[in-house]
Amino acid sequence: MSLEITKLNPGDPLIVDKALKLLNRTQGQGLFSREYLSKRASSPEALVLVGFNKEQLVSTGCAEIINDFEYYRPFDASIGDRLDGKKVGSLCALSVHEKHQGHGFGQHM
């Protein structure tokens, strides 16, 4: 199976809806909002990619540069001190359609 990966265009509501449904279905209902996805797709410090197998959306991935470490403090109280002043990236989400899991699509995102 082939995978075509493209940058998510926040101005394409049909693809944004499909990517959002895939993320919420596979990661947990209600975890991602349209605002969350659109903001990252529009940000120069983030990237949202979508993967297609023929015409079907089969994967969505999101990464961003982070400057605020509050979310991570419960896991490591000193994380802000250690990373202060450094450029840090975070893989926000990676989702593969259930029918295509285990076929290596996530490796290409």
C-alpha cells in the first residue's frame, strides 16, 4: 500500500474534520478540538501532516515547538529548569486508521 503525506491545510474543512475524527476516535473522544488542530496547522512553530492511501485519510500527525513546560511538570518537576532556553519539540499526536495499524504507516509520519 502506498502512503502520500501532505501538510494539513487549515482552510480545507473536510480534511480537518476527517483528521479530527481520526485523532479523537483512536486517541480518545474529546481529546482534540477543531481549534487545537487548526491552531497547530496554522502555526509557524508547528506542523500537522496527513497521510492518504489513495483517497482515504489513514493517518494524522502533529508536532510543535514548545516553550511552556507546565504540562510536563507532574512527570518531572525540574523539566523547566533543565530545558529553559533550549528549543524543544514535542510530538503532539500520531494516529493511524484502525484498518491500517501495524502496516508501518506511522513510521513515515
